[in-house]
Amino acid sequence: MFDYSIDGDLRFISHHDTLRLFQRAISRAEIPVRYSQGFNPQPKMSIPLPRPVGIASDAESIVIETAQPVDPDDALQRLNNHTPENLVLRCVRQLNTGEKPQPDQVRYRFEPGDALPDDIEQQIECLLRSDVVHVDRMNPKDKISKKVDIRPYLLALSMANHLIEFTLLVTGQGSAKPAEIAGLLGFNPQTINHQLRRMEVRWR
């Protein structure tokens, strides 16, 4: 599993484009990746916690299966030589056979600049005191909106030096979206991702 950071304009590429980026880098680095079987073989790689488009991150991970044993540090260096600017591989960890990393908690930083509402501290306190926090989510298939209680997923929320940090729980049943937290604090969740950064991921 390779840990990496992504920033700059690259934070605007999609999950699928990120996988294609790594596919090209792996090919150029001549890393012997394992392929799936069937009529349309695909390289066996996955991103356990896909990043929302627009959000920068210091805590991304990708799992790459190799067809034969490779030296992890050598693979890290070779792969780093073929990734674009603003994507830096930081470290690598060899997984045990059958091990599938599962995210547990994710910490984000929100940098609203000078656009902080005057009552932001009261909004944070009110949100933390609430037992239920509903947001409207649109189903992309049937375009039907439904209310979802995201309060169980909000583990921490604080502000210091005009920076807002919050930690979200990730479960098999779902999680809160970082833009939803910003929306609850009075910001436009449709245009806020570029001011968010994923700082840390804790794994089960």
C-alpha cells in the first residue's frame, strides 16, 4: 500500500482519472502489477478511501497487487519518478495476504480565509450539542432527495487561528461528506471542496 499526497490542480481530477494516472505511472516504472482475468484484464489496484474531487490531501493511499515479489522501497522510488507534479508518494507498506485496509476515521482541515461568519463559534458549539443533524442528499439515480442524520459520524469539530478541523467516522454503512460539515457551518457545500484538505486517515 502506497501513501501519497495530492495538491494543486491535480486535486480536481476524479477517482477514475487518479487510477488511470497510477496505471500509466506503474507501466512506465516497470512495476509487475497483477492483472484481473477475463476478456478485458485490468490492473489490480484500488483506492480504499476515494477522495472527493477538489479536496487536497496529505493522507491518500492506493493498494497495488504485484504479479511477483518486489522490493517495496525500490518500487516507491521508481513510481515516484513517474508521477506528475503535485502528487508525491510518501511511504509504502507491504500488506499481508488477504489483508484489506479499512478506513476508520478521517481528519480534515477547512481553510475559509476571511469568510468566517461572525457567529461561527456558536454554530460549532450548537452542532456539537445536537443529538441529530440532518442533511439532504440527492440520489443520483432517481434524483430523489432524502434526509440523512450525519451526527453519528462527526467525532470532533474545532476552530483555531481561522482554521476549522473536524474528524469523521467512516463505517460500512456510510459517513458524512466533508462538504456537508462546511455547509452546516454556513458555507456553500457545492463550491467549498477546494478549501478542504484531508490531513489524516486512521485505519482499522
